[in-house]
Amino acid sequence: MTSLTIRGLDDETHARLRVEAARHGRSMEAEVRAILREHLAGPAPASGLGSDIHALFAAIGGADDLVLPDRRELPRAAELDS
């Protein structure tokens, strides 16, 4: 089983976690496990981030009408002389 250490938890969050754990009759560690399990128990997203971004911009026209240049040539090095 893996272990997780959480550093930098602010005092208010720590206190609220302690109160919630006591309210549910479990340790703070068990409370954190329950919170993570509950939060992550839902189904995985139906699509990935790239698909979501594509859908967002497709609604305003997307990039289907862009004319892309021929990419058969190797890229040239940048000229930095001024």
C-alpha cells in the first residue's frame, strides 16, 4: 500500500478536517481516504482535454478552414543577426 504526505496544509483546513473526522467517528487519515475515495469514485471523463478544447473552439468555427503550408521541407535555422 502506498503512503502520501501532505505538507503546507493551512491551519483552518487542518481544523476543519479534524472536525469532520470526529463528526464521522474516524481518524483524520481515514477521513482523508474517504474524501479521496468519494471524490475519485465517479466515472472517468468521457473525453480527454484535447477533445474538450477542440469542442470548445469548434463551436466558434474551429480550424477546419485553415490552409496549412506544405511541410515537406526541413525547418530552417533561425537567423539571429540584426
